[in-house]
Amino acid sequence: MAKMAFTASHGVRMLRESNPQITTVDQHMEMRGKVMADIVIKKIHGIDSPRTVMLPTELVVRQSVSQEQREPS
């Protein structure tokens, strides 16, 4: 039998409440929005902002990935 894991981006509520719960990549959307708003406000005021902003992400492992797949090789 083939083994399969399923993941999705964005930690939306529907994926947390599904059965099985889906593994997601949390992109910290609230933080992302605040950073973008800050860049826009600075631009309006003529203040330069960095062209690239690196924001953290987090893998949220749930039931859609087997225990065997969760453990590093």
C-alpha cells in the first residue's frame, strides 16, 4: 500500500478541524499584514523600506502526516 502525506499552506481553521487534521505551513498572516502596512505607511511618508523582507514560517504537523514521516531520518 502506498503511503502519502498531505500538507497545505496557511493554517486556516477548516484544516485544523478536518478529519484527519491537515498538516500546514503557518505563514503568520497577522505579522505579514503588519509588516506590509508598515512598509506602505513608510512609503507614503517618503521613507525607504527594504525591498526584501524575510518572515518566519512554521511547519504545524498534524494527523495528515504519519508518525513515521514526522520523525527525521
